[in-house]
Amino acid sequence: MLLPDSIRLQLAPVALLICCSCAQSVKLTEIRSQELSARLSLPPRSERYVPDMPLDDTPRRDTLAVTGLDGRQVLIMRAIKDDETGEMVATEQLQAAMVTARFRNVAERHGKVDIEFQVIVPERMQDSSWQLRFHPDMFILRDSIRLDDVVITGQDYRKEQLRGYEQYERFLSRIITDTTRLYFMHDLEVFLERNIPQVYAFKTDSSYVSDEQFLSVYGVSEQEAVEHYRKHVLTMVNERRLGRRGKMMDRYVKAPIVTEHIRLDTVMRDVNGDFVYNYVQTITTRPMLRKVDIVLSGEIYEQEKVLYRVPRSEPLTFYISSLSTLVDNREKYRTRVIERSAEENTACYVDFQQGRSNIDETLGRNAEEMGRIRHNLRELLENEIFDIDSIVVSAYSSPEGSEKTNRSLSQSRAAAIADYLDAFIASYRDSLRQEAGFSVDEFGNILHEPERRIPFLTRSLGENWRYLDLLVSSDSLLTEADRKSYSSICSSSADNDGREALLSREPYYTHLRSELYPRLRTVTFNFYLHRRGMVNDTVHTTEIDTLYMNGVQAIRDRDYESAVKMLATYRDYNTAVAYVALDRNMSALQILEPLEETPQVNYLLAILYSRTGQEREAVERYLRACAADPQLVHRGNLDPEISALIKAFNLNAEPDDNL
């Protein structure tokens, strides 16, 4: 039975849809049965690892003449292995080959590493109606980090996404945002014009009328007048639409277009081959970081339905070559001169009653100040390095009274404090001996060898005018006129008693006497110490150079900027390591070239000469380094500057013959 043409035309899209659906079903079945997966691969080796390599058109030499450790000259040629004969033959240029290895050595420079890999998606996994989402996971030490996704979107899939957004936009366009459309504005204006012309006049008046004013004048609130002319059904419908925005978004946009945490979202139109994306991730290195693993997983979506979960790929491993491993970890020492004698000093403020020298701990802050001095003494008495030779107590007085009396009074006060602290020291020593288990006699006295008594020396420093000058200059309650008057009196009279008499006549003297004078009665302590068991005045000793070792640790931590700051003045091998890591090549060369030739020095020089285009010198230094330390043969493959030389000249094939 033949169908009319009109019916056949109507059924054609349906037939096409059925065919497409069948093709997708067959493809999905094939993917599942074969467990197809995207894969990770290494891109062809790039030669952009040498930052300072000169970029000129000078022909590169195919053969180098280098000098070995024994002084013999050896010819080194650029060479590759002939597939048929197995021999090494000279070549002008090495061609890039397809990479199939699962690991690569990458170099860390400036504390960072570029991890480069390819995400390869087979053509059989791609379909116009699907979206493929791939998730690269990076494993660093014990951490797992999800990198930005790679998304491949089929053309039809994207069309459906955009169609959903269009439908949602049409829904939003039906929401009324102009609130005047929710009212019978013409009727409202007619009502106001006919009944309340004063309010209608506000139509062209921008002045503000509060609801209270409106109500007090017209007997009806603004809200009541407006509500009377509201389109209530339309308002209800509009509010319902506003409340359904989220629901309608989910209804129309089943597969939202995601823009965050996406490295790539590309729309595939014609699927005619494998999809390849070059992924580059820069990471900051960490202490103890030796390798990084990359694993790929993903899903195939049709709209938001997961059709297939892509199996996790085999890990792609990157071994990190860091110049920090070339650091010399040996401890560095410096000579320090130790003095036998030492001195500590402090000051306290002790209040005394006028004309008295006895210590009253209930007066002012005496309890706190004397407690602080006792604490200092306890620390010195228990110190295992120093012994106290003597203690000097110096006391000041305030200016009221005669200078002679004040000097005598300050001497008495210094002596009173010395006696107080002498008794404290004796009592504290007894408590220490008792805690240590010393014996006591029948009267409770501790039996022990008599200890050397610490001598106290007392000094009277007289009236403390110098400190009074400082207090007056900084006192906020004194006026500028008061300070000028004080300065004039002090400069006009050299006699302290006469100066005090003149000040006592000034109106601000009461403030000086009550607020500033008590602060002048200070007591200073000088503790003279010596190191236990030390006879000579000075001793020269060696100790670890902490600044240098901190610089070495900074290199190990890949903090090269800090390392340079700490090691710059030493200008030794480790300083050069930090400079090389920062690509400060000339600074490193100036340090390394004069140094004694060691395998490590030669290896660093090989890196530097390779960077600066001095191939002969680079090869020569590398061969010397390997001859003295064969472990550097393997190391050479880890540093791209050396690896390029090894590949170009086949340096590690027969090292004995080369040298």
C-alpha cells in the first residue's frame, strides 16, 4: 500500500529520529561491551625547557671536541641508532616520535612544575546527542586534587541546552516587572482628578508626600486608594509566576551550561576522528614531592541522564626533578667568642613615704615592683650557666627638700633595698636546699657548706632632674606656658635647691609634687655575672651557623628567593644552587667557576653552560662529573638541560669510551 506523499513527508522526521536512536543504542552497546575509555598520553617532548637558550639562526655543530679528565680529546657527534644495523649514525636533527610511555621526568624551576598531558577521546565514544565530561584527578603525596574538567558537547546536545534556555526566557518574559501594569491606572487617575484634584496634581510633581500626610488630608490612606484599583487576578497570576521561577528553570533547562571549574567546553559538529586536548597544569612544588600521578575518569550524558561511566584510566606519572636535591646538606659552623663576664640590668619604681627609707609593700605599686625584682633574682639564682658576682643598687630621689638631705636619703633607700634583697636571697637559697633534701639540725637549721654571700653595692644618684625634664615635656596636663616657665627656671638656676624653691612658687608645682615627683624615686639594679667554670676572660668556640642552615633548609623547601637572601653573603656552592634554581645564571657562574672542581660543581656548570648555549663546555663538565660520581649518569636524564645533551650526543651509551 502506497502512502500519500504528504503523509510520507510527515513521517520522515520520525523515521530519521528512530534511525538515529538505533544508531546511538548500537554505539552505546559497543562502548559498554568493550569498556571503552578515554586515555591519557604524554605529548611529544617539547624543547622549551631552556629559558636562557639563545634563539638565533647560527648552525649547530654536529660534532664536539671535548677534553676528558685524563687530558685526552674526544670527538662527540650528534647520533641516532640505525634501525637496520643497530649502529649509531650521525644525524642533523632528531624527529619527534609518538609517545607511548606512562611516565615522564619533568623539571622544577622557580618552585613550580608544568604537568603536560593529552586527553585523547576515541571517535567511537563521541555522538552529536551526547556530552562527555572528563575529570582529571591529580595525586600529590597524600593529597588528591580534582583538576578542571574537560567537556566535549555534541552539537545536538548543545541545541537542546539552548532550546531549554529559550523556553525559560519566554517564561520569564511573561513575568510583569512594570508594576503600573498591575493597576487600572486610567481609572485611578480619573478618580483622583474628579474627587481629589489636589492629589492628582502630584502626577507632575516630584515632591514626596508621606502616607501619614495623605491620610490626614484626605481621610484615606495611599495604600487603600491604590488597592481599590489593583488588578487582583493579574497580580495573583504574576506572583505565582515569580514563585515558579526555580521550578520552571528545572523543567526547561534539564542540562545547564556549566562555566565554573571547566578547562575546556567544546562543541563537536563533525565527529570524524579521535579528539585530542593538550592539558597543561602548573603546580607549586612541596617538600618531599617526588612524583605526581594523573588519572582520568568521566561520564557520558544524554541531557542529565548518565548513559555510561568512563572507567578510570591508567595513571600517568610525572617524576619531578628538583635542583633542591643537589644541595650540600653538610652542617656549617662558625667561630664565636664567648665572654666570661656578663651584665644584666633592670629598674623598678619604689614608693617611699616622705623622708623615710623603709620598704612598705602596701604603698603604691611596691608589691608588684618588688615581686618583679624577686622573680628576676630567682631566675638568676637558678641559672645553670651564670653565677652572680655582685649586685649594684642605685637609688634616685625627688627634688623636694635639700639636695644634701635627698642624697643621704637615696643612699639609705638603696641600702634598705639591698638588705631586703639580701635577706630574700638567703631565704630562697634555703628553700632550694630543703627541696633538694639537705639535712637539718635539732633546731631546724639546714646543715650545708656555707655559700659565698653575694655582695651588694649601694649608690646614691641624688635628685633625678633629668627624668623630671622628660616627664614635664610629655605631660599632657601641663600647658605650653607651664613648660616654658619650667624650662626658664631650670636654665636660670644651676643650684638644685634654688631651682626647687622657684618651682614651689609656680601654680603648676602642686601637679609636679603629686603626680611627677613620685615617679622620680626609681631604683636601678645591675647584676654582674660570670660563666660557671670559665677561668679565661674569653673563649673561642664553634657553633652551627643557623643562618646558613636556614638558607639550606629554604632550598630544600623550594623557597629559593628566601634562600638567596640568607646565603648571598656566603657565595659558596649552595648559594649557586639557589641562583641556578632561579635562573640567575650569571650570578651562579661567577660563584661556581672559581670553586674547587667537584662532581657537583661540574654538574651545575654543565646545566649553566647548556642554558647559555656553550655546548662543548656543557658536555665536558657533564662527562667529568659522571666520571667522578657515576650516580650523576642517571641524574642527567632528570634535568632537561642535560637530557637534551645526552640525547643529542648519545653521551650515556658508552661512557667509558667517551672519557
